[in-house]
Amino acid sequence: MKVTNGWKSAFKGNRLGQMPEPKIILQLPIEDRSSLSAFVEKCLLEKASLIAIVGNGCAETEDEIDGLIVGDGADDSRFITTTSHPDETLEEVIEFASWWGDADAPTRVIRL
């Protein structure tokens, strides 16, 4: 499992339609809070099927990500399943994500 620092390199080489919908694990803490919005938009663009958040404050970060995804609610195509894992290790969340949706879809651990 490759851990990627920063969202830009996490999606490098993935062009829409070339790969199954990626599953993203966001490992907290977030060093650059200002990058969260751009990260979410990239996840939407790449049709991520899951954003699983792990680490201290993951429930609050999940709520923030949900707000960024849904926005004002006018665009129902903006959808990604989000989960938070406050009492789980990164390894447990990786295992959870591996079983989510398409087993062949890539799972990526991201640190912002």
C-alpha cells in the first residue's frame, strides 16, 4: 500500500474511465487544511467511491467533507460515500476499504 503525501500526486496517472473508482483513505491529522476543498473536488472528478477518514477528529472531518461534497444540495451528482473510523488503526481501515465496492479498484492512503 502506497501512502501519498498530498492529493495531487495521489491521482497522478488516473484518467477518468481508465481505472475503477478509487477508494481513498484520508489519514489525519491534516497539515494543510486549505487543501481539503481541492482534494474533495479531485475525488469527485475521479469518481472516488469512498473516502474513509482515520485519526483524531475523523468524525468532524467527515462532516466537513460531507458539506464540501453536498454543498447547497442542488447537484445530486455530487456523491461519495464517507466513513469515519475513530477507534480503528490505519491497517484496519485499509482492510475495510479493500472490501468496499469493486475489489479491483485501487485503495490509496492520502495525507494532506
